[in-house]
Amino acid sequence: EVQLVESGGGLVQAGGSLRLSCAASGFTLDDYAIGWFRQAPGKEREGVSCIDNSDGSTYYVDSVKGRFTISRDNAKNTVYLQMNSLKPEDTAVYYCAADSQDTPPDIATMCPLRDEYDYWGQGTQVTVSS
């Protein structure tokens, strides 16, 4: 069964850190570009970061640059999102998604277009208290 499972969310105070994991089963993550998204209550799902599968290039939305780091461990078939200096506005459900890169990416970000992702996880809640 093909599956993406996020973990590592939780409640943290502002300024704290969390590391989210996105573990794949049923397919090999290093064949896919991976994106992290988040959705806060009443807001649209927002692309946070992505990592390419060929050259490892990365993208971050401006609001997390310098604070979040995406990385992949192909041996563990897992992608991570290290989140430091967390702010209350980072509170959201975080999702990872995998794309086989069989369609052109978003030219502005070089991330896969949101609707092109092949697989999605179920999400993990991140809550940052002030």
C-alpha cells in the first residue's frame, strides 16, 4: 500500500523547535519531489517548502526562510522539515506530498504544482503558543 505518514507535530512555545517527518511506504521517496504544505483554520493550504529529487534543490516560502530546513534521508525513505524559531502564525496542520515530476513545475518556485502531487499524507498538527 502506498502511504505517506507525517509525524513530529505537537504543541510548542514561540521560539521553540520541532522536526516533522514524512515517511513513505510502498514507494521510493528518492524518485519523487517532496513538498511540505500547511493549512491553518479558515485559510487555504499554503506551500511551505519543497525539495527536488534530482539535484536536491530546495524552495521556501518567504515567511519561513531562515527558520525552516527541508532535508531527505533516502536510506530511511523519509523527508524532514526542521522548524526553528517557531511563531504563533506557524500554527497549522502540516502535510507532506510526493510528486513524480512528470509535469513541469511552477516556474516561480520550481516546486511541483499543488494539483500535480501524486500522494499526500494525512497531516500533523503544529500549535505554537505565544
